[in-house]
Amino acid sequence: MLRVLPILLSLGLTIYALLNCAQSDQEKIRNLPKWAWLVLIIVFQLVGSIAWFIAGKPRQLRTRRPRILPPDDNPDFLGSL
């Protein structure tokens, strides 16, 4: 079982990277076109998968939520009184 574990981990990482790449938007992928990342992940399974997560996967940009002011601090509300 211990001999099979690295193979299963490598296969799982490859499948996860392949699905993640296939579902990503073409415009947001970094450094290479989408088809090149897919080929890289399939041909060089472990190295391609790791490279995808480091250099190709789109970064998640954090969006700021608008700050909600209570009524007594909101100038628009106070102006309408």
C-alpha cells in the first residue's frame, strides 16, 4: 500500500489540476494559453500540475464590500432629515 500511495497522490493532483485548468476562464489564466497548460499538465503530470498552481492559476482578487454606515453617521441620511 505504501508503494501505491505516491502514485495515487500524483494521479489525484493531476486530475484536480486538469479539471481546475479546464474550468478556468481563458482571459484570467496567466503566462500561457489554456491549451498549453492542459498539454503541460497531461504530458508532465506532477511537474505540470505543480506549475499550474504556482504560475498559471488565476489569482483570486479580493473585492471590498462597501462599508455600511449606521444612520447616525451617514451624511445622506442625516441630510434627508
